[in-house]
Amino acid sequence: MNLPAYIDRASIHQRLQIIFPEGVPQRNYCVREAAASTVFTMLYIGAIEGTDIWAGPKQVVRMTDGQAALQLETKRRAYAVASMKPGFNPKGKTWYLENSREQIRDETIRQGFITNNAVVERPGVTTTSSKPRYALRADFAALFDPAVSGDSFEKAAETWRGKNLSATALARTVLMRRGAVTTGEGVLITFPNGETRRMTAGPSSVISKAVIEEFARQYLKNPAVLWISESGAKVVARDDELATQLKLKISADRNLPDIILVDLGDGKNGGMVLVFVEVVATDGPVTAQRQEALLKIATEAGFPAKRVAFVTAYLDRSHAAFKKTISELAWRSFAWFAAEPEHLLVLHDGKETAVKSLAQWL
């Protein structure tokens, strides 16, 4: 069987950015230079699903520019064999140091490519074995065929994502793409009562749209929007009539959150829930200090603390904004992700109900 044609590492790197758009789980491990080096090496030696040729991390770190330029099959096959031997002495400067093998194996291959169905692992090989065990999935390897380029490549990448990424991962990529696109029209938001408003295009507006159109529908029985603003303290909408009935002061000078929702419940006071939502595209979660300030606004209006909820809304839990702010989130609050609208992260403070075992949550 002939070895596959291949493109250079720089071109692979460019294609990986398109194959794995923002929102894909562990994207960083799939698009960095080490990922391109891994794909290149697997293509170079022919480690592709169905060929019974397998690659090891040491073959990636031992690759050199000089070796990569040798396109003859005899040279490629010779490297595949020699590079696995303990005494192998590559000619020229290697792409990585020997101690980088674990990083290639654990991050790039296992957490990145295997997680996203781009690489398969050789069955029957023990974890302690030194045998090579990884290969590109055949349909993934086909995305780097030199004959596939331009629009054909874009379409092939989209098809591959549809077949191999999870529904959640695909939803994340759509949301991330919406957040990155800026148009003159902005983001159209439909309120629970059917009214619409437009917000300036951007990640924060995409999250706000999801909060009002999906979170409110999912978690509130009879939702209404009291307040929504965007960056620059611009007020997008406010319901002064309802706020007055609830005795809630929502003037802009009170440092209000991005969104205030109310669940009117069954129409009785005891059934109402006030929901303060902070939208986080980069920073600004519901911290303990922020929670205290917002709770004061609610209690001044006569809402008991147990009828007030605090939510920090993110685009995606794999996004840098969540990783950056998770340690700041207040206890007795929630984190919600637009890419996974049916799931809610609860930061339980353990005071109202003592948690004695995990079984209580199952």
C-alpha cells in the first residue's frame, strides 16, 4: 500500500484552525503547532486507520525539517522504523525535546484528537507497552489531501464535523460563530411576551439572547424581563410598570446586573422569583460581593432572600471566560451555559440542606 500524499506542517496548522472552530471541546490542543506536528508525522509515516501502521509520540518529537522534506517512500518508511528505536539519532534539530512526548500523548492526542474523534487507538496494547498505538481516522486524514483545497476543503471539514463532533460540540461552534460575527443589524432578541429588541452584535449579546429566549423558558414558569442592558451601560429594555408593582427600583445608577428576570409564577407573591443575571463574555461574574449588593436591592423591595436567584451566564464552559472566573463565583448561585441550555451548575452552600452523600443528588 502506498503512503498518502501530504501537505507541509504550516498548511496543516492552517487547516486545523478551520476544522476545529471556536467552541470545540479542548480546541487548543487540536489547533496549536504541536497538533499540526502530530498530524504531519502520522501522515508522513502513513499511520492512518485501516493501514495497520501506528504512530508514537516519540516519532513526532524526533521529526526534523530535513526529514520532513524527504518525500520518497523509502525515506518515509525508513523513518517510521528507525525513529522508534532507543538509539535513534536524527539528523538536524528535532522539532521538540524528548521530554515533550508526554505532552504530545496526553494533551494533543488523548485530550484533543481522541476526544474529538480525529485519532484512533490501537486495540490490545497495554498502557505500559512501548509499541506505537495511534493513527488518524481515515476521514480526518482525508482533510489534509493536497488535492482537496478551497471550497472543497471547507465543505469537507463541515461534513466531517457533522459526523464526528457531538451535538453539544456543534451547538457550541454555532454559538461561538454567532458571537464572532458583527453585522449592522445586531442581535434580535424575542422577549417572553413576544416583543423584540436589538442588541449590538457580539458574544455578550449572543449570551443575553440565549438567557432570555432559552434560560427563562427552561427554568421559569411565567417569565418576564424587567431589565436588560449591554456594554457601556446602554439600557436595551426596562419594564417600569412591572418594577413599580414589585416595588423594585431599577434605575441605571444602582449598578444593576446585565439582566433582571422575574418568574411571576402562579400570580401569588409567594410564587414569585427574582433572578439577577450577569452575562460573562470576558469578565464580571456574580461574586460574593456582587451577590450581597444585588440581594440588598431585592430585599429593599420586599423579596425574601429565598425567592432571589443569582445566575452567571457564559457562552460555553470550555471558554476562557468561565475558566478565568469560576473561582470567583458566589456560593448559592448558579452558572449557566448557552451552549448547553438544559444543564445548570449549582454552587450549593450546604447551609439550607446538609449534604451527607452523593446519593442525594442522583
